[in-house]
Amino acid sequence: MDIQLKSRVKCIDRPVGEVSRLILSQTTREITDMVVRLDANGREIVVPVDGNTSVRPGPEVVLLYPVDRLEGMPGFRRGDWEEVEVAEFAPHLHVHQGEVLAKFPEAERDLSRRRFFFWASNAIGALITLPLVWPVFKYLIFPLYKGFDNAWVRLGKADRLPAADSPVLLEFTRTPKEAYMVNTVKKTAWAVKASPDLLKDVYKGDPERVFKEADGQPIWENKGVEYIVYSGKCPHLGCAYRWDETDKRFICPCHLSIFKLNGELVSGPAPRRLDTLPVRLADGQVEIIDAEYKAGEHGKKRIV
Ligand code: FES
């Protein structure tokens, strides 16, 4: 006769509880143990089904030893057991799925614990190696995300701009670093030693006077300096433009945008006035921050 779930369980001296689950051997498909829920405290213990187990009608299971012996039996831990497919393993038991268990293979038993140790040891390893790899990682990744280059670049001695309101084309060399590529490029800017009227005219607006970092923080204001420097690139599509001394106009030959000395657009397809640059006088040298602004847009949007 098979042990039935919910059978009353008693030892030779007194009743102890009832059968709450059955445990099968995966190989023989025989019941090897039963889980007994104790009446005294509701605790579940694993009790072997062997020659000392007698199954009787009722249903009832009699353990042929005194109740004291149960104290040495292991407690039931659900994680140590897996459900078996009742229909496949024990069709004769008339039990529900989840009520019949089998022992986990030893290798899988402590899987969650082993997983924990696996991840914990990896995390500790990462913490130990992070200080070593961080400088290399920073070196590789930082150039991709750094802010604008706000270094001051020398255009030349101020005495190259002797006459007020007479623009001079100045060349300078830059070695921008884009990610890991370093290039040397020749660039130009139009510099003007400005009369007070021209200074007032040009620097009356914030975009011409105040310069900002990518995050919007101001980095420089063209204040108290008697020079104006325009980017050498036309704000339409970036062509180089020239100064026409006769008409006192800047003229871009690409699409014929024309600008006044104060940078304002007179005619042509350019969407905005000429781009002023941060400028200062240091040790008798005119210096600029070589900012670049997106061509073809109305607003002055810094890109380099
Ligand atoms: Fe100057 Fe087009 S690039 S007008």
C-alpha cells in the first residue's frame, strides 16, 4: 500500500503529525521519504520510508520507533528539492503537482549559492582592477567627450593692425585633436583694430560679445579690448571671404553674401552676420579662442 498525502503519522508512543509531501527516487521511482508536518509546532521534517514504516488504512502511517527519534531527522528545506512530473513518475499516487518531490542532483543543489559567489568574486575583481584600468579607459574615451578647446591662439603682434577700422586677414595654424586623430590645419580670421564707434556697434549684442562653453557657462567676454576678430569662414556654407576696400564690405565669392565692416549681413544667402571670436591682447599679441559655429543656421551655435 502506498503512503497517501495527509495520512496521519504516529510513532509507537503517540501521534506526531501528518504527511505533507512525498519524496521519490528519480531512478527507482519509489517513495524514499515523506515530509511530516508536526502537530506540535507546524515544523516539517524529512522522515525516511523504510522497514520501520508501516502503512495502514485510515490512511495512517505508523513509525515503529518512539517520538524522540524524530528529533534527529532533518528539517525540510524546499530549496533542496525539485518537483517531479507526477503524471510521469507516480501516476499511482493520486497527488497534485508540487506534492511530490525529488532530490536535486548534488551539482545543482547549491546553484544559487555558487552563482552568488561567482558574481561576488567578479565584482571584487572588478573593484580591484578598476584603479588600474581607469587611466587607460579615460585616455581612450576622454577625447570623444571633452568640451571645446578654449585655448588662446596667437594671431600676431598688435602692430600688424595699425589703422583703425581696416580689417587684416591673419593666418594661424591649429592642430586639433579629433578623437585620436591629430591634424595640422591652416586657418584664417579677419582682425580689426576698431574705433570706439565700431566697437560699440559690434559688441552691443550678447552673441557677439559673450562666449560660452558647451554647457552654457560663460568663458569670456569681449570687454575692454579694442579689437574685433571675425571667423574666416562665411556663416552661409563656410567659404573664405575677402575684404573689398573700395566698397568697405566683406564679400563671399561662393554665393555672394555681402557683410558690413560691423559684420552685419547686407545681402546674399548667409543666414546670419559674421561670427565674432573671443579676442584679447596679451604681451602685445592679439590672441583669439578659435571657436567655430555651425554654418547655414540663423543662431550662432558653437561646434568646435
Ligand atoms: Fe559664403 Fe555661400 S559660403 S555665401
